[in-house]
Amino acid sequence: MNLVELLKVVILSIVEGITEWLPISSTGHMLLVDQFLKINMSEAFKDMFFMVIQLGAIMAVVVIFWDKMFPFDFKNKPVIKKEIFSMWFKVVAACIPGAVAVFLFDDYVTAHFETPTVIASMLILYGVIFILVENWNKGRKPVINVLDDITYKTALLIGLFQVLSIVPGTSRSGTTIIGALVIGVSRTAAAEFTFFLAVPAMLGMSAIKLIKFGIHYTTAEMLTLGVGMLVAFAVSIIVIKFLMKYIKKHDFKVFGWYRIILGAIVIAYFSMVHI
């Protein structure tokens, strides 16, 4: 791998680290950026890379939220944190609808919907939805303020919203946050549950992509994956901490406006390219 290709990988990984946790669609952004960078890898590898690179982002969540995610306490004596086990069971329940959707429709969606037009349309559509939901939510008091108050019913409903994210440009974190806000979950609890939900969801999808691609890699492909995950991890640490501070004082409307503006720019650009 030459220096130019390595730089492309770093740029894509930075994009992943920034956009994975903000509700603006990481996959959509990487597909759009790749339209301009044109990383020199096979389509099969890129399809796998765009998903597996998220493992680095997952590790950032695990590091930051370790105390809330690890159900055992060995500091003084072995203690099982029942509330954390309970939360993981709720996360598993929330993952079921998305897992079924990916299993049934992932190949079809990849083949037919990974286009700039679809990505831009979803960016705009969910940007509008974010603004409408936040305007509607203004003045409402959350029914669920902390993570432990999320019930199995609430978790499953949020999981149903996550199914929408199978379409590129939608955003997994975006759909789960929108769903949580509509149900009456506070912004902080919604974001934290999204982080929990990301761990098994992204591990599962990454595993599927790895199995489909196979176990044989060139040196360049192994370097691409390693660099990608490392950069995504480092950037995700910064972005997650920023987001958790930001939503304590602000709503998500700024991300809605960003999606709308970016989507409009993408549509305008590709319309001119094809004239």
C-alpha cells in the first residue's frame, strides 16, 4: 500500500469515527467520501471494510462506558451487577428486529440502495424528522430519564426504529435516538442506550461481513483494516465525549439541519455531474 492509499484509509476512518456516533449516518458519509477518494480496493473488500472498521468505534464505547457495561466488580470482592445484566438482556431484545432485517434484506439493500441519490434523500428526510421531533418534544418532560428505567417494551420499540437504519444515509444512531425521543426517553438516556445497542449490533454485522468476505487477506488489506480500526477508535473517543457534553445543554436539531444541507449539496453535485 502506498502513502496515498494509506492517507485515503485514514480519511475514511476519521469520517467513520466522527459520524458513527453523531446521528448523521456513518455508512452514508463513507460511501459519499469514497465517491471522491476512490480507495484502490475491490468492491467486496470495501463493502466489508466500511462495516468492520466500526469495530474500532465500538472499542471506544467500551472504554468510555466500561463501568456501566461490565457486569462484574472485582475491586473488593466478586460482585455481580444485576442491573447491568438486566440492561444487556434489554439490549439483546432491542437487537432482534434489526438482526432479522439485516439477515433478510442486507444483500438486496446493498445492491440497490447504496447510491448517492438514496443516501442524500435519507439524509434530508431524517434531517426533517429530527427537527420536527425536537420541535414536538419541546416542553415535554421525559418519561424515562436514566438508562436503568428503560423497560423491555421500550427497548423493543427502540429496536424496531433501528430497523429503518438498514437503508444507507439513514443512521443507526439517528433512528434509535428519534425512536427513543418519541417514546419519551431523555436525550442522555437515549444516547447511552444507543451506545449499548451499538455493541452487539455492530459486532454482529461485522461478523456477517467478515464471514462473507472470507479469511484470506493480502498484506495491504490487513494494514487497511488495522489502521482503519485504530484511527476510528481514537476519533470516536473524542466524539463520544463531545456528544455527551453537548446534549446536556442542546437538542439534536443542529444535526437535522446539517443532514438537510449536506443532502441538498449531494443532490445538486451529482445532478450537475450527470448533466
